[in-house]
Amino acid sequence: MADGKTRVFITGTAGFIGYHLARLLLEAGCTVHGYDGMTDYYDVALKRRRQAMLLQTPGFAATEGMLEDGARLDAAIDACAPEVIVHLAAQAGVRYSIENPRAYVDANLVGSFNVMEAARRHAVRHLLMASTSSVYGANPEMPYRETDKADTQMSFYAATKKANEAMGHAWAHIHGLPITMFRFFTVYGPWGRPDMALFKFTDAILAGRPIDIYNHGEMWRDFTYIDDLVAGIRALIDAVPGRPETPEAIAPGDSLSPVAPFRIVNIGNSTKVRLLDFVEAIEAEIGRPALRNMMPMQPGDVPATWADASLLRHLTGHAPQTDFREGVARFVRWFRDYYGR
């Protein structure tokens, strides 16, 4: 597992997941260089606070820049000379991809290509890149397995992430660069993003405002607590995929490519939770009921996500297991402390 003086370059360290991963790796003794564009998709003050805390930690340095700025990204990676790159930065959000699809082309397609090219040039030991459970799209078979067909994306955000997976596979095949793509499932926890449901619900309930509950609450998500997620990423750093000698050498259930050192891995809690149960957990921790505004399903959204995380367990021995009630309680305590409410 990554530790000692491993040099790791992480994109998106001012973001929710990037901040927590950088902190975990720094605690393990790694040297970490962060890269973040500080975009205003949500409150930049929150991003700067995360980055400021990391900058107080020995072993961490950061560069501010956009993924699309290939020259600036290259200079930062050259200065770090990383052994491992973890690419987390992206334009996120299913709903915003309907309003501003160009941002997803620039960050998720052009930006990811720039990261892949830098990783090839430095011949890093392992390139790990974030994908999303949204790539499973309209697939009705659950729990989702990495070997399932995933060709029916329902949002442009998901489509750009599926494109990243295809780009990564081609890069791994052509250049022999080991690449792992991990698919996230509804990540939540302290220092989370303000555009996510848990943040918005907590804020609204405390202020006495109504909350919008889509599909009348008949939605299910595989909520993954942030500490479980970053522990899984850290463990995957050393699960470097290799090009198999023959397709028959690939173990059943393994998503390893038959022609490239490339693998896709789910990181999820392996439990689907009904949205209304999630809301009730927030209400219980805050100590007051929400004003519920029941809404129809939103365009681009899916009614359920549910991960089969057995491949992650097989590769690393790691199994996310934080109960959503405990995770919600930790978030609410952080929110009230941070915002003084």
C-alpha cells in the first residue's frame, strides 16, 4: 500500500474526494503534489479552506491551474516527477451537464487527455482515474458489476466519464501504461460538496426551508462514506494491472482487459438505501422534520445505483462498510460546527 516516500500527483486536491485522499496519503508518509483549478461550480471558499489545511502539512505542495492548460499541468507534473498519478479533478454533476455541456468537454475530455499524456511521458507506475456509477445508465441489472455492459448513459456527464474509460483503455493498450478506472457510488461525508443532496438537505432543514425529493422519494443509492472511498483508492494504488498472457488467465469476475494493463473497479458500499430513509437519518440527527417537496424524476437521473464491490475486496481486501446513519451523523456534526449552526 502506498506509503513511505511514494510521490503521488493528485488532480482535484481542493475538491471533496481529492482533499480526503491527499490527507490519507500524507498521513501514510507519501509526498503529494496537488493540482486544482478552483472553479466556481460551487463555493470556492470551501475549496480554498480544504487546500489551506493540506498546505499546512509537510510533504504537500500544490499548483493552481485548469486541466485544459496542458503546459501548466505538464510543468506541475514535471516538478513532482510522480510515481503514481490519481486523476480525480473533473466537471461533476449530472444536472449541470444539461445546462453547460461545454464545461464537461473541456475538463473531462481535453483535461483527462492531458493527464494521460503526462502519465505516459513520465512512465508512471500506475495511473488511476475516477469514473462514476452513472456510466451504468439504464442498465436494469443490479448490483452493478464491472463486467456488465454499460452503453446506455443517461447524462452528458456520464457520457464523458464513459469516454474517459474508453480513452484509458486505448492508452493502456497502445503505450503499456497501467491504468485503473474506479467507479464511485454517491460519495458523502464531512467537507462534502454543496451541490450534493446531503449538504443541501442539511442546510435546508436547519434553515426551515423545504427540500426537493425527486421521484417522490422512490430512489435508491449506494451511499459510500468518504473514508471508505479513499481507503479503497489507496489500496488500489498497489493493485497495478498487468497485461494478461492469455484471455483465459483472467479470473472470473475480473474486469482486467484481455489486451491491455487496464481494469475497472467499483468502489461502493454494496448496499442500496432508499432516499426517504436517508432523509429520515438526517432528520433524526438534526432533531427536526424536513418540509418535504415531492418532485418527479429529473432528466438524466437514474432511479437506483447499487455496487457489487467484490472485485475491490478480491484485489485489496478492502470492503467499505460505514453504515449510512453513522456517516450522516458525522456529516451533520461537521456541518453544524463549520457553519456555526
